Amino acid sequence: MRLGTRSAVALGICLAACFGAAALGALFTGPAVRTWYQEIRRPAFSPPDWVFGPVWTVLYTMMAVAAWLVWRKADAPGRAAALVLFGVQLALNAAWSPIFFGLRSFGGALADIVALWLAIVASLVAFWRISMPAGVLLAPYLAWVSFAAVLNVAIWRLNP
């Protein structure tokens, strides 16, 4: 498949938006993971810290491609609403790390991740209606955020 200039720019914008959210999270996550996060109690099922970076890199890439696939369907009904939903979930995604790692608010982060989960479901459904591959690309993200929500609850309970 050959990309036109406009399509390539759109893909670049989708990648920049997703990795911009990642960069914001990293500003708060990196310092915390090296300091106070090592001291909190975590459940036995908590993955090693090194797992998160590679997983999120793949997920942000898949999210960007999904948004780009939807963007390419210019005449699809619901396209604008689907992209707005995607923006909402991306903003909620970007907010989680500052809340959890920056504010050290496990309960606040849980409220954010519940809203994020709902926004991902809405985005996935909206994307699926426009482009089945785009919806499929969001499924692993939903699964990972589901796991992250369970992990968030466990950390909150272990660290009152």
C-alpha cells in the first residue's frame, strides 16, 4: 500500500499524539519508579518494571495506527465522533501517570482508569463500526488497561 503525503502526515500526527501522551506519562513515571514506587507494597502478580515500556510502546503504536485507519475513512458515518472519543481516552490515558505517580493518589488514579476503560470501550466500538481492523487494534489496549485497573486496585488496597 502506497501512502500519499496527506495520509503519511496524518499517520505522523496520530503517532505524535499517542507518543506525546506516552512522553507526558514518562515525565512522572520515570522518577517515581526509581524512588518511592520501589518502597510501596505491590501484589505478587505485578509484572517487573521493565515490562511496561515495551508493552506501552507496542500499544501506543497500535493505537496510532487504529486512529489513522479511522481517519482514512473520510466518508464514514460517525468518523468525527469516533476520533473525538479516541481523543478523550487519550487524554484520560495521559492523566493517569500524573495522578498515580505525580500525586501518588492511587484512588484518584483508579477513578481515572475506570473512566479510561469506559472511553476505550466506546472508542473500540466506534472504531470497529468504521474499520474492523482499527477496532481489533484497540483490543490489546483494552486488555492491558483492564489488567492495569486490577493492578491499580490491588496497589490501592495494599497501600492505604
